[in-house]
Amino acid sequence: MNDTHVREVLGDLKQKTGASTTLILAVDGRILEEVGQVEGIEKATLAALLGHGMAAFYELSHISKGESGQRVFFSYQDRFYQVICTSITSDHFLTAVFDLQLAPAPPIGTIWFYTKRACERLLKTLGVSISQEERRQNENLMGQLWEEIDDIFPHS
């Protein structure tokens, strides 16, 4: 893996979304790479908890659809932090942590858009090709998101 390119992708995601830190985590709870800092969170504990949670979501996606290659997107927010996790592979996921005490996080659709792009760039770096089916699923999800946004914010 090209560590320089991975750090570039993480830095780009951090800059475009305003995240305090961006990380690549393994489902076993290891921090594989990170860019940025966040105060008040023990990252090793966060990585372990998120790793177990993402492993459970992966299993749930296999049970519910029986399909591999599903993109798992998870968001948690309290009054201090917002944490976003997006699957890269079945063993690795991208995490963005927003310190809401410093600045509000952008809309979830914006975060999803940039994390999806970052995952695609990381997959290319890792030498994994994105299947046509996954592209179709992502396009369908994006269409559904835009429909939801249109319902929430009707045109004037």
C-alpha cells in the first residue's frame, strides 16, 4: 500500500469535510492510518468499539441481502462529536470524527459524498476494483438520497 497516497486521501477528506481527524481502521480494532487530531477521545478505544460495530454491520448486510460488496455507512452523533464510518473492504473502513465543539459538521449527504469518493480512491490504491454491481448500488442510493432531500427541502 502506498502510505503517502493513503495519507493524501485522508488529508483531502479531512479538508473537504472539516473533520478533526480521518482514520483507516480494521474490524479487529487496529488504527492503520490517521490524519489529524481530536481532543477528548481515546482513539484506541474508539477504534476497538467501531471495529466490533462495523463487523456486526458487515454480518447484518450478509444476512439481510446475502450480497457481498455492500457499502456500510454508519453515523453516530452526540452533542460533542459526530463519527462517520464507511466500509472500504470487508476488513477495513474509513472513519471521520468531527469535534462539534469546534465547528458543526456538514450535512450528512456531503459527508457521504466525500467518504464514498475517498473509499473509491483507496480501493484503487489497494488494487481492488469496484464492481459494476457496487457502482449500480451506489448510484441507486445516491438517487434515493436526492429524493429524500427533495422531500425535506421542496423547491420554492
